[in-house]
Amino acid sequence: MRNLVISSTVVLLAALSLGSAEARPHGSRTNARTEQCNRLQQQFTHAITEHAEAKRAAEAKALQKKAMKFCAGEKQAQGIRAYATALKMLGEQPIEP
């Protein structure tokens, strides 16, 4: 009986430990995505000034506006993808995290 109580306690502590470990990466992942949104926004701002006359510049600007909304609305992954697409429309390679 005592072994069962000890085993249950060990399992419970392990589960609690895993739960708290899972919570931390989510917060840091959000911060990393926010930082990536900011870096891509800066890259886009620079790229659009260099490629203002590009064939798809207007389309890229429209996509950049969507990316800004996604990043501000806690949909950073979608914002990052939108920025990457907008940059590619201008002939730029998006920076990596």
C-alpha cells in the first residue's frame, strides 16, 4: 500500500512538472514570434523604399497591412507568413528568427 502511495505521488509530481514546463515555452514562443513580426516589419519598411516601383509593390503593401493586424491581434504565425510573402513579392528573402 505504501509503495502505491509513493508511486502515485511520483506520478503526480512528474505530471505537474511537465505541465509547468509546457506553459513556459508557449509564452516564450509568443515573445519570439512578436520579435520576428517586428524584425520582418522593419525589413519590409526598408524593402518597400528600395522596391517602391516593383510590379507587385501595391499588392505587397496590402499584404503588409494584413500582417500588421495579424501580429497585433495575437496571430503572429499568420503575420509572419504574410510578411514573408510580401517580402518575396518585392524580391527580398525574409530574415529568419
